[in-house]
Amino acid sequence: VYDSKIVYGHWTRCVRSGGYNLSNTSFNPADTTGQFVEETVDRFEVGLKSTQDRGRLKAAVFYKRSYDMQS
């Protein structure tokens, strides 16, 4: 008889740095090479893994939240 259960959670924060748009090749003085802010992404995961005599069950839930998304 083999029974096993694992519940887990994971959180990650990723950051893409800000900077300046230097690819603007317009010669129009009104077009500026504006600054863009950093993008932050939080990623969450919660899951369950269970093994019993009759079989296995694996389930997970993912969620991602973005701040100041760059285009």
C-alpha cells in the first residue's frame, strides 16, 4: 500500500528593466525618444500531487499579474 500527497506553492517576480527608445529614426523634433518604465510580472502557482493504490491525481493553478506592461 503506497499513499503519498504533496501540496506545493511557488511565487516568482520577474522584472524587465526600463530605458529609452533609441530606435526612433524620425527627424521631426516633435517626436521624442521617450523613456519607458520597468515592467514587473508576479507569477503564482499552487498545486497538489497525490498517489494512491488506484492511481494518481495531479492538479495545478497558475496566475500571472503584470504591472506597467511594455508594448
